[in-house]
Amino acid sequence: MANLNVDALFQKMFEAGAGSFKEHWPAVQTYAQTEFKKIAVQLVDIEKGVLDGSYSQNIADGLVRLQKIASANVILATSGMTLLAVEAAINAVLEVLQGAVNTAVGFVLI
């Protein structure tokens, strides 16, 4: 299994975020960067928990869902964007991580 790296995950998310949020990027960039970093940290922690047996697939899935909801709420509260737009952008940002994260944990997490 692969070892995930917070900085590498964050960089991919940042690049995808600029495209995913489109014209809203300037309004959400500061908050999105912070939230992307939190997601990256959470994904690395999940990987460690899965690999050491602390987290089952169900727990890992729940942790990812909670982080997505928390990040979406922060971006919503600070940007004035709609829930659907923020969810779509966060999902698009996470898509760039699918292969690496799913390989690292050994199951479909994203």
C-alpha cells in the first residue's frame, strides 16, 4: 500500500480547487485552502488508522463524510455560495485524489 503525503495531497486539491470553484475561486480561496489542508491531514490519518487496524472501512468512510460536510459548511458560511455548488466543487477536488487514496487504504474510500 502507498503512503499518503499531506503536502502532495494538498497541492493536488489546491490545483483542482481553482478549476472546480471557477469564478468563485477568489472568494473562497483562503478558506478553501485551509479546508483542503484539513482534508489532506484527515486522509493521511485515516490511512494510518486503516493500516494499523484502528479504523474499519465503515469508520474511514464516516470520517471522510464528516470532513466533507465540515469543509462544505465552512466554505458555505464564508462565501455565500450555494450548497450544491460547494458540494460539487469539493467532490471534484477529491476526485483528483481517488486513485492515490483508494490504493493507500486498500478499498474505495473516495
